Amino acid sequence: MATVETSGPALTCLLQVAGLDARWVRPPGKTDLQQGEVVMEIHQQEQLRAVALPGGLTMTPGWTLQMRRSELERYLLELLRPGSWVAGIKHVLAARQAGQPWPHYRNEHEIWV
């Protein structure tokens, strides 16, 4: 059996240094996670695309990626370098695709032989 751990605050900091607004949405504790429960949100705003709205309001479009336990477990189990994972998350957000994006890595099919 192997145990893999990472620092939650350090992971959040890495995302923030990369220009992404990351925050843990689930408070720390010992209670069990519910299936499909969101544990982290990563948000990216488009700074250059502010849109003027009536009444003097401004809207800045953005995208939010909700991370569930399974996505974070994949990060841990594949033993990725954190910088590589952050770059993949930035790519997923930049693709601007609705739905459930799944980051994958170049030549991934050759790794698990």
C-alpha cells in the first residue's frame, strides 16, 4: 500500500502564482465526502474582455473549474510535478469548452503499458 499526500495550501498557492484564483470550497474536517461533492474551485477571469452593461455596470467574463475528489486523486496518483498539473489546468480553462473537460497529457497512452 502507498500513501500519497500533498499540501492543500501549497497547491492553492501554486495555482494563484500561475494567475488562477483557487480556493478550497469544502471546510477541512474528518467528515466523509459526498459523491460528486466539489472540494476546490479554480476561477479565471478575462481581464481584457470587460463588457459594459446598462446602469454603469461592468461584467468581466470568466470560467470556473470545479474540482471533485476524483480529479484531485488523479493528480496525486499520477505523481505529476505540480507545475505540469497547473499548466494543464490553465490549458483546460483557456480552451473555453462547456461540459466536463478532462485534462490529459501528451503521449499518455504510452505511459501505462
